[in-house]
Amino acid sequence: MADRRRSSADQAAASRALPSRFLTPDDLVEMFELPSVETVYQWRRKRTGPRGFRVGRHLRFDPADVQAWVDAQREEVAA
């Protein structure tokens, strides 16, 4: 029984793992269940969201930066 619980917990953690590619604003909308991509652009304008960068005219996010931002948000709430 414990093995079953552990395997389902491992599966849940794997499903939450960030992809190894750079993320798009649409990826963030999907991941965080945001109302629209405009929320991501507002975060960028206000400098409150994860650090992003431009590739030409396209906005991208490093998964490590997104994870660091999520961790900082958790620490801020816990403090």
C-alpha cells in the first residue's frame, strides 16, 4: 500500500516538473492557471513575475528562473 502511495506521489511530482525547454508566456498561463497572457506581461512591466528575456520579439522564460520565482513566492508567504 505504501508503495502505491509513493508511486502516485512520484507521478504527481513528475507531472509538476518544468520542461527542459525555455517557456513561453502561454506556458506560464497554463502552468499557473492565469486568466490571460496579459497577466504575464503585466508581471513583466511591474517586475513582479519571473525573470524573462527576449529572443527577437518573443518573450521566453528559463525554467530555473521560474522555479526560483515560485520558491521565493513560497518563502514570502511563509515568512
